[in-house]
Amino acid sequence: MTQQSKARRTLPRKPISEEEKIQRQQLRSSLAARCRIVFERVRPNEIEAHYNWYIAIDPDTEKYILDPTFDGITKKVVETYGYSLEPKLSNFLTYYFPILIQSSQ
């Protein structure tokens, strides 16, 4: 007998206004730009030992977290900063590929 997973009910998302979308995009772009400054400063020191690893950067404290996997970096960020719908960190691969991480700090 095979085990079937229960179907999950997905609620429809609340519509977002164009102004809200633009504001969120500006927030993400601003955060990514601030994190990029820190990333460019720490990248030369970390790229040798951690090439192709993920790095999550907090631009306010300039602290960062490294992990070789996306799942690993995500878990470490949630453990360290909690979870929120507001982006607080930006995540890069050590050769530069920005990914925003949402956190509660």
C-alpha cells in the first residue's frame, strides 16, 4: 500500500498594488546595493576557501554567514535572524549572484 500525501489548500494571494510592487522592488534593490559593498570587501578573503559557496550579508552590521548549499545558508539565516516577510539580508554566491533572504532583524 502506498502512502498518499494530503492535498494542501492554498489560499489566494492578496493582490498587491503597482505602487507596493515598485516600493518592494526599490527596497530589494537598495538592500542588494548595500550588501554588494560589503560583499566586494570580503570576497577577496573568502573566495579562495569558499569559492561557489553562498554568503548572506547583513549590511547594517557587516556580518555574514557562509554555507556551501542554498538550503544550508537559508537554515543558518533563519536560525540567526528568524523569519519575516521583510528582506533584511542579501545572499550571494562567492563569485557574485545576488539572492535576497527575508529575515526578522
